[in-house]
Amino acid sequence: MQITRQADYAVRAVLYLAKIGEDRRAATSQIAQEQQIPPSFLAKIVSQLSVAGLLQTSRGARGGVSLARSPEDISVLEVVEAIDGPILLNECVANQGACTFGDTCSMRPLWCDTQAELVSRLKATTFDQFAGNGYKAASKN
């Protein structure tokens, strides 16, 4: 599974805004330049994140883009799903009938558990954990 480039750019844009402070705005041109995101692509991303209630936009000389909520209230999962839709590791996770093996599939429990762990981790990870460079990766067993 791989998130789309658009979702990656969305995460970078939200992280940038979290780092500059929740009460500050940034021009999309500034975000695009500093995060190396094509400006036309960023405009679409900002629109989608705004519709999802994650960003606020305002026009004019004092306009720009800002977070709609505090960084600790925005999860990585929300941003990824606002762009890519629900995370789906395998179609059988959402629809057991999609698998020709149905109830006898030995792999479905693994796909379901793995997806649940991934979704849980992304949901628990918020942008305030990165804004101060304080994110600590989970230890590997």
C-alpha cells in the first residue's frame, strides 16, 4: 500500500502550517515553494482540506491558508483520508464477499488486523507531535 503523492503533499502542507503556528496564515505560494509542491497541485489540495474542515482559507492582502483546528486536533489519518479516501489495505477488509475464498480465506484476518493497526496509528498521530520535532517512532521489536 502506498499513499498518493497528493496525500503526501497534503501532509507536508498541514505540517508546514502546524510548524508556523496555528494562529498564523501562509500564502499558498510560500507553502508550495518551501515544501516543493507544484502550486497548481497545492491549490487543489488546499481546496480538499478546506472542504474537510482541516484548513481555512481567506483571500486578499492579508489572506492565506491556516489550520482550521489546533495541530493536536488534526490526525495524520484525517489528512490522508481527506485526499485519498478511507484506507483500504485489501478490498476484502471492507467487503468479505470480494474474496472468492470468503469465510475460508486464511489471509483476511491478517489484512484486517494490519489495517486496523495502521488506521489506529495514523489516527493517534497528530501534527503537534511533529511541529516541535518531538515525534518519536515506535520501537521495533
